[in-house]
Amino acid sequence: MAETPPERDDSDPWLPEVQPDSYGISAELVRAVSEALEAEDAAEVRRIAVDLHEADLADLLENLDRDDRPQLIRILQDDFDLEVLTHLDTSLREELIETMEPRQLADSLSDLDSDDAVDIVEDLDEEARREVLEALPQAERLALEESLSFPEDSAGRIMQRELLAVPSAWTVGQTIDYMRSAKDLPDDFYDLYIVDPKHQPIGFVPLSRAMRTKRPVPLTEIMTDDMKVVPIEMDQEEVAYLFRQYGLVSAPVVDAAGRLVGVVTVDDVVHIIDEEAEEDLLKLAGVQETDLYSAVLDTTRSRFSWLLINLFTAVAASVVIAVFEDTIDRIVALAVLMPIVASMGGNAGTQTLTVAVRALAMRDLSAGNAWRFVGKEVLVGLANGLMFAILAGALAWFWFDAPMIGVIIGAAMVINLVVAALSGALVPLGLEKLGVDPAVASSVLLTTVTDVIGFFAFLGLATLFLA
């Protein structure tokens, strides 16, 4: 008969009030750690935090006040695993690294997988990086320096050097014996890579398949030779696409001579996908990087340039309005209604733009189906334009008791929504063709087009038929 599990002690203040199958940390836990830090109760802090998973400890650091974070790291000391830093927001990671001694970093880097070590060292300033690298054993230093020499967003930066590569002449039994005796294997791996005498990968064997096969069987009989190989300088977006397209768990990384030098695993790709999605989302809003944990001055400075660009685009729309100043003076209702046309165009265009940017990033949109996509969006814009023309026209008619104003705003609505749909599709496609990231410049161009066309169509038609 199974033993009854001990009852949960609800008197313990830091225990999260969540169901047993929940994840993450609770507000109660964060509050308990904050109070213990404020009271300088190191023993209580260690009791609460020392056994947290690295990802949960990272969440705890992100939720603490700025001055409490270094204090928590100092209290945990040797029990603070640097892997925690890889789960942190980039700006916060850089802030915490600056509070740590280079010797402390160097002593802890040896316990990390090579890809995690690179992720941390690359965020150091030049002087701190030099001090940390000098404190490392020569072999580890050379490996890190080589990884750092590759382009920032390349496979060479994200690959893990720890892997299992075995000669093509080995059997399953020899491989198992080697895995049991070797001391430099990664803690977790999925595939065994078979290499030829030049150390070039010729196939792989999933670990589960090797464990199910009898010892005398040669690895070449059970290996898969249809293998997706990643060049060491391949962009990380290409790597992520490869994993997503073919459902990979890991992939070998080769140098210019085709030699096996590392492996990219699916956990790395999950981070890449998150980073790329976050980057595109932030760029669409004109934000260079996440600034949740940045100082007010830094955040202000980073956003100023994009807002300055938007100021000039807004001036372009204002110039159009100024052209029809006399018409607006005579018919005040136009000043009340014209923001509706521009706003509807901007929102409709953003919908198309978002779909297009995502489709380009996912490689679902290409030269083969681009015009079909553009045609569809124009038809959607026309259909929505006609429906909202009726609604806006009726509203303007009854509001100002002027049927012609209703007709004009309806016509302007159709024009602007069609143009918005067309622009939302063509702008990102055009930028992609020119080699410019569509996520960076699409939104400001789209807003300019919809504002200018919206105001010009509405005020131009009003000038023709009402002035």
C-alpha cells in the first residue's frame, strides 16, 4: 500500500499558494525573499532560494528590487549557478554580470555547457572579458575565444561543443562502453554522430535507437545518413527554420572543411525563436530592445530616435491638411471626421502588415504566392471599406444632417482601406526585396501612407463637391 504523502505546511510563508502541478514562482515567495533580504537574514534567504530551479531563480531576480539582486547572489555564493544568467532578460543579465568578480565568473564558467558559457562571456565589456578569459584554463579559453570569433547571430555562437562523435567502425557495444567510461560527455544529448577518418559526420543514431539495438551490431547499419548539417557561420534564423521545417531535435555543426565541431540542440532553438519573435515585435513598435529593467534615462534615449522619425512623418500628414485649410475653415465638420478615415486606414493596414511580416519571417510568403496574397488583401480591404463606408457615411449623415458629407467620408473610407491593404502587403515585400528588415521600417512607412492618403482623399473629395 502506498504511503500517504505528508500534508503541506501552510504556515511556511514562502510556499506558493498554487496547485501542485503549477510552475514558476509566486508573489508570496518574492515577498518573503524581499523581507528576508531587508532583514539581512541570510539563512532564511538561502532556505528559500537555494533549491530553486535556475529558471525560477532567474524569475525571482527579475522580480526583486535592483539593490536586492546583487545581495541575493552574494548570499548564495557558490550555490549560485551561472546558468541562471542565461534565463535572464539581456539588459538585466549585463547589469548583474557587472556586479560579479571576474574570478568568480571564471570559476563558474567551467561548470557550464560551452554554449551557455559563450552566452555569458559575450555580454561582458572588453576589459572584464579579458580578465575572465585569462583566468580560465588554456583549453577552455581557446575554445571560448574561437566561439566568440564567429558572427554574433551565427551557429558558431549558439552551438554546444560537448557532443558524442564515434568512428564509423564501432559497434553499438563499443559505443555504450565508451559512454560509460568517458568523462567529457555532455550531461544531456540526443544523438550519436558517426564520423569518418577526417572527422566529417556521415550519419547519426538517436540514443534511444542505440539503446534498443544489440551490442554486436555496427553503428553504420542503424545510422540515419539523411542528415541536416549546419555550417558554422549559418545565421541563427536559418538554423531555427531548419529545426522547424524538419522537426529536428539536434543538428551537427561543421566548419569550412566539413569537420564536426559542435551541435545545436532544440533548447537553443527555442531561445532563438523567442529572441527573433521578440526582436520583430519590438522593431514593429520602434523599440530596439526590451527595456523593462533599464533605467529611465536609457529607455528615454533608446526611444527618442524612433519618435523623432515619427514626428517627421506626422509633419507630412499635417502638410496635406494645411493644403485644404480653407475648406476646413468653411466646413468645420471635416475637422471632426477626418481622424476617423486616417485611423481606420492605419488599423486596417497594420492588420495586413502584421500578417505579411510574420509570413515573411516564417517563409510562408515568397515570390510564388506574393501576388496572390496582395490580391486577397486588396479584396479584403475593398470589402471592409464598403461595409465601413456605409456605417461611417450613415453616422456622418445623421450627425451633421448632411448627406453629401456621409457620401464623401464613405468614398474616402473605401479608398483609404484599399490603399492601406495594398501598402500593408507591398511595403514589407518591397523592403524584403531591398534587403531591409521589414519589421524595422514597415510600420512608419505604412502610417505615413495611410495618413497622407486618408487626409488627401477625404479633404480632396470635400473640396471638389462641397467647397
